[in-house]
Amino acid sequence: MSVVFPAKPITLLKTTGGDDFPVNRVFCVGRSYAAHAREMGADPVREAPFFFTKWAETVVNAAPEDDLEIPYPPETTSFHHEVELVVAIGKTGSQIAVEQAQSHIWGYAVGLDMTRRDLQAGAKAKGRPWDVAKNVENSCPTGRLQPIAGCGPITAGAISLQVNGALRQSGDIADMIWTVPEIIADLSRFYTLAAGDLIYTGTPAGVGPVVSGDRISCEIAGLAPLSVRIGGS
Ligand code: MN
């Protein structure tokens, strides 16, 4: 086989064990935490969580030792942080039952779903797709992936984000409107989930803008931390 130009390398997310996890697709959940749904003007009781997608290449390794800097993206003046629990799928499946969902989890990480909030607000107002707001290059800095075999299922625990050392987002995984198994089961109604898929499971309240030079630090209890610097545009 010959190709007309070299194929792009597969995106690799580093794991705590040292092996790389090949990233297949990226799914994101909207409105996972009631308090964040309210701050975005939605009613978490009436409106169920929903899904959107990003390219695999939006994922970038962001352990503190990676010393990652991402550029401030073009065409926005409101680049927002969203800290999220990332669930990595390790086994193919569709129409997955809630009771079986945990067996499809390879592991967990702490990740960011960075967002051009101004473009998202404009898209919402006009009923347009969110792609240019959400599917932003380098918009998913992610910490080391922890295998579930080493930590067990995560159903509760503190999730937090700091900007330049000041606490901006704080919540608990237990406060998600839908549990991780329920999210996997629901998503698998629409797609055949495959090993390598990542699910960014939504963010707690406190989202806000960053500017060039800011340092974002994120933690989820029991997982390796995340650190990323916002560079120039
Ligand atoms: Mn998000």
C-alpha cells in the first residue's frame, strides 16, 4: 500500500503504568452537574444530559511533568475551563446495560474540556452546531490515565480546578446527575463504543475564562493531577 502523504500518528494518552493508551474517539457530556446546568441557564430536572464530540487529536498529555503549554486559540475572547472526569473505554459494545457498563471501563483520568464560550453562546442563540466552540485544537489537556484495575470504580470524590492557585471549580463526582454507568449505557444506544474511546463526563459549577499566561491545575481524588499553561495567541 502506498499513501499520498504520511498518515497522521495516532493520539496517545499516557497511563500511570507507563504504557500509552491509543485514543480512538472523544465523546463529551453536557449538563452532568445540576449546579453547572443552572449557571448555563438550563433546568437540570427537565433536560437530560446530552452528547457532543471532539477529534481525538484535541487530547494532549498534561501531567505536571509534561510542562504542557497550549496556545490561546483564535476567534475567541472567552476561552473557558471545564474540569471533568474522563472515562476510558477498553472493550467494544453497543446497547450496553447499566449493570454491564463498568466492565467496559479501562480507566479514568482528570481532563479539561476547554471551550470558546462566546462562540458556544452564539451557536446556542442561533440553534447552530457547537463544533467551532468545542472541537478546538489542544482543547482536551488530560492527566495520566489510571487503570480501573488499580483504583476500582470511581463513584464519588472531590473534583476541583485552580487558576494561578485560586480555586475556581469545586464539586464531587457523586453529584453527577447521571452516574458513569448510566452515561456509558445511554451513549452506547447511539454508538458502538470501542476500545480507545474517551468520555469527558461533564463539569461542576464555576466555569470561567482564562487568559494568556494563566496556569490551570486540576485534581480528582485518587487520580494523577493535571497542569497546563495558557500560552499566547
Ligand atoms: Mn464539558
